[in-house]
Amino acid sequence: MKGFPQFLLMVCLVFSTGISAQTEFTPQRQQAMQYMQKADLLKRTGSLTESFNAYTGAIDVDPGYADAYMKRALLLRQMGRYQESLTDYNKAIEINPYSEIYYDQRARLMMLRSNYRDAITDLTKALELSPYDDYLLDSRAIARLQAGEYRDALEDFNFILELNPADTLTYLKRAITYMRADMPDDALTDIDSALTLAPRSELVHDIRGLYYLDIGEPQEAVRAFTAAIDYNPTFAIAYYNRSVAYKKLGMTEKSLSDLNIAISLNHDFPNAYFNRAVTRRQLGHEEEALEDYSKAIAIKSDFTDALFNRGFTKTMLGSYAESLPDFDRAVESSPRDPTVYNMRGNIKAFFGDYLDAIDDYNQAIELNSNYGEAYYNRGITKLLSYQDQGGCDDLQRSSDMGYERARERLPYFCGGSK
């Protein structure tokens, strides 16, 4: 086992050989291995349900077979059955707590579920078993980056570069970490180091463009993204990123052109569809925008921004009843975003569901106590449901927060400010 400390290996042999010997070559283990071979083949051919049944058969025959739980966990993760996958990972590690691979695989599931702290814990355990594994170090660094633990992420990237000073990708990842940590000078130093190592790499130039976007220099960003495209004309992400830079420069048509190219190169690019939809809406092309929002959602069903904006676009087109399910899904995918509750409340209020609408406004305000628009909407809805005093209190508060519509309408609904 790679990286396994020798003395621990000896201890494990002394204390676990008896257990291993009892099971590894028993008739039950041999039968379980046959199930496993069948399951692996079925998985490769895309017969996932049958593969699941075969892995389950292996476990039923030999309940102490850690690899069977691990392989079924991998399959369940592929099938999107994350909770069941986690149960199998836990069982595999319970049977064999000395495999860095098991901890690494469970960490990947945690990453998929955005549970970065538990992923970090698992990867740390894996690194205790294999301390010089640069792949595990890289995975933990990324988990730490996603969790906002920038200093710890930098320590991991530093160690990787000590092990391999010519690792271009790690320079780029460390540069991104420096950008997240608001350390732009260090980020640029790492990008320059990567550029020295790989001057014709489209990825290096693309990250350089992101750096210039981050520090507010879109013109320099355009030059960097153009260099990336020159080195690789099929690099869809560079077109997408350049479209963002063009948009910041007010060059809407060029931005739209780059989005069209990005989508033509990669038809499964939800962010490109979303940004093209936003641009089309700005140009007044509501129907085309709606089509792009739908494509973004079809690719990534929990794409909150696309759900929100498709719902909003439907309301602009007068399809109020059709917009509500989009806002329901947006709330499910981003339950901490006050804007989706506010917009869903507006749709409910439009249909006369005042009490449900007020519940949504309450949630929006609970998430953001300074949300002047939500106070205004709740105030108007309370007035419509004959809660005059509460409605006027909300309008007054919205006006005090500087929400202009509340200030304008307060005299009409409540006889002026109090």
C-alpha cells in the first residue's frame, strides 16, 4: 500500500492477518469476487441497475468484503444516490480503516455535496496514511480553497511545489487561491512562473485573463483571453471569459458573438447559455432569452440563477402561472438566497395568494433584514389583504431604508410618512 508506514503495516499484519486469512480465500469470498467481476462488466456496459444488484449479491454472500461496499458506493455516487453511497463508504472504512483510497473516495462524495469540511477531514486521514501523495495534497488544497481556508490551502500548494517545483498547474491553482485571498501581487508572480514554464499554454493565458478581470482591468483581460484563443481556437472557456470582459467594456455585440462561439464549441455549457440569455434580455429579445435559460436549466437542473431568471422572463412575457414552478425549484436549490423568496412572493401575490406571499417575504427579510424591496412588497401585500397598519409599517420601513418606490407610494396608501 503506497505511503503506508512500515511499522503500521507490521502491526496490521500481526493483528489482522487472522481475520484476513479467514475471509480472503474462503468459498464465500471467491463467490463474492465472481459477483464483483460480473458487476464491473455490467457497469462498463451501462447496465447500472443490474450492476448494483451484482454488487449487492457480493455483499450478501460476504458481508465483510470492504471492496464490495466501496465499489457499490462508487456506483451509487454515479447514480446520484448520495446518501446510500455514503452509507456504503462508511461501512467500507469501518471494515478497513487503513486505506487512503477509501478516505479519498468518501472525500470526493463530500465534495460533490459541497461538504468541504468533512472532505478535508477525510483527506487529512488519507494523508496520514500516504503523506507524500501529491494527488491527495492537491485534493485537500482544493477542498480548503472551496471552504475559504486560504492559508491552509496555500500550505498544501506550497508543499506540492516543494515536491515538484516545475508543476505548472499547481502554480495556477495557487494563483487562484491568492486571488481569492485578496493577494493579487502573489497571484501575478505565480502566473508569471507558470507562463515561464508553459509560455504557449492556453490555460495559463486564460488564468492571466481572469486575474486582470479580478483586478478590474478588462482591456488587459481581453488581450490575455485572445492569446489563449490564438493558442487554442477551440478553447470554449476562453471565449466565454472574453465575453465577460467585453461585456464589462460595454461591447455587447462582441460579448454576444463570443458566447455564440463558446456554445457552438460546447453545447453543454450552462453558464454560457445563462449569460447569453441575460445579454439577449438586455437587447429586448425575451423569447430567445427564455430559450437559453431553459437550456441552462436542462443541463444543470439546480442552476438557481437560470431558474430565477427564466421565471422572471416568463413573468415579463405574461406567463405568470408557468413561472411559479421555476421559483419553487430556485428556492429548493438556494434556500439561503432572499431574492428567490421575494420574487416567488411576487408571483403568489399576483395570483391573490396573499398569505403564502407574505410567508415568502418573511423568509426573504429573515435572510436579509435590510431588504427594502421585500419590506415594500410585503407592505403592499398586507394592504391588499386588509392589514392596513402592518402594511403601512412595512412601507415606512422600506422608505427609511431608501427604497424609492416605497417613498413614492407611501403618501397614496398611508397618508404620508409617519
